[in-house]
Amino acid sequence: MAVYTEVTAQDLNRLLADFDLGTLVAHKGIEGGIENTNYFVTLSDPDGLEQEYVLTLFEEFTLEEMPFFVELTSWLAERAVPVPAPFKDRDGIALKQLHGRPALLLPRFAGTHVHPEELSPAHCTSIGTALAKLHLAGSDFYLQRQAHRGVFWWRRESQQITSRLPEDEALLLSTEVRNFDTLRAAGLDLPMGVIHGDLFHDNALFSGTDVSAILDVYNAATAYLLYDLAIVANDWCVNADGTIDPERERALLRAYNAVRPFTDDERQVWPQLTRTAAMRFWLSRLIPWLGIAQATRQGGEMKLKDPAELKRILLHRIEQPSQLP
């Protein structure tokens, strides 16, 4: 979460005039994150009770791209998945615009983020269960979406970036792109459906060791379910040096498997998908880090994250592949 577009009280009051949620008390920008502008919004209802909300302005998506996310979060929330589904105005419309950006007014969930050094096997058990339930709840969702940073994106971007990389990194990147193409062509039994696509630890809230919310569902797409789990494993189970904590990963994988059992083919490709997931986020960090296609937004440039972290994870996944239960 971050603030790229300034929103005034006057802006908010104009938006809130369409809703029956109450009157504005205060709003505050939420720092951190990368892609969107977010504010905490406090409203007072007719009885004088204050409620907390989140306003999100989308800095990369057009209005035409947003219905998928509006429908998906509503679908998941109706099936008891703790994701923020947008509020609808008195005419039944959720999707709004502020300063030319798509905007949604969302619930603010209780719970706290867990620092990476504090992530435990219990946290990994909880998120493994929650992710499997999300995948099952989305299995019959009626819309599909191609990931905006999926296979076609990383094929294109990896070719454009290789001339800016040391020879060993260029080879590593191109090899991992080819490996995934080989996997896709193999015709294996790899269940597909709605994935979160970006479920890093800072996109979840906890009450104790129980997941209370899964946030930032705006990388969701139709893809291999196991790829989503690989993204989670590479973040929730990683040590500071890029190695994987086997105890946390076992807890994650066993909890997920208890809800949605793995296929034999998924067990076969798991080592490669952990590498693919690391490659994807390594690449997405490399591009702005090198100043290539630097994304800019009103109010400042895109926040940068060190790509070396994901390269270390990728190398570890190559050297010490793990197995599904």
C-alpha cells in the first residue's frame, strides 16, 4: 500500500455522497507497498458510531480492467474467504473514479501484519489452509483473466532486459523462462483456477496465528494453483539469506494439502514452479531497479525493492529443491 495520488476531504465527501455509510471524520494515507494509492477512512454513522474503511485508487488499471476484481472479491467474500469486497452505493455500483483513477471503498479488517522474522510454522499452517480455501472457493468463478505479469510478460521482458545483465544472470533468467515453457507444453494434470498472485506476508493480517484477512487481490488471475502456493512458499518460508526454512515449508504444504490434495503431476513440477515464482518476482524487481520502463505515478516514482533477494531464493531453489508431501 502507498500514496501516489493525493485525496482531499472534499474529494472524499463527493464520493461518499453516493453511499449511505456515514459522514467523513478523518482520512490518512497508508504508506508502504508499491502499486496503488490507499487511505484509511473514518466515517461516523447516523448513530454517531465511527467505522473504519479503506479507500483504494488504482494507479495501473483502467476502469475497463476493474470489473474482474470487483466481481471476484464479492464472489470470494460470499464464500467466507476473508478478502475485502467493495461497498456498493445506493444504486448498487461499487466502482468509482477519483482524479481519473478507478476507486473502491473497502472494509478495514481487524488484525495485524506479522514481521518476516516472526513468521512461524503456525502462521504458515494458517495461510496454507486459507490459500487452499481461496482456491476452492474460486474454482467455479465465472470470469477469467490473464495475469498482467505472467508467462507472456516474462517472455517479452526477459528478452528486453538481458543486454543489461551480467552474462550469468542473463543465462539464469532465460533458462528459467524456457523451463516454464517446457512445463506448460508437457500436458500435465495441473489444476488451474483463480490465484491471488501476490500473497506475500504483508498482504495478510493475523489475529494471533490465525489469518484474519487476505489483502491486495489485484494480481489475481487464472493460472496454475500450485504456482500461487510457490509464491507463498518463497516468501513465508524464506530465511534472511535466501534459504528455505524446511519446518515452515512443511507446515505450509501439509496444511494446504489437507484442504486441496495435490495431484501426482503437481508433485512432479513443484521444484520447477518454486523456481518460476522466484524468477517472476526477480524480473519484476529488476526492471525498475535498472531504470528500465520505470513506472511513475502522480506524487512520486515507483517504490523499489532489491532484486537480489529473489535471485538468492531462485539459486537456493535450484541447488536444494523441495518436495510436496
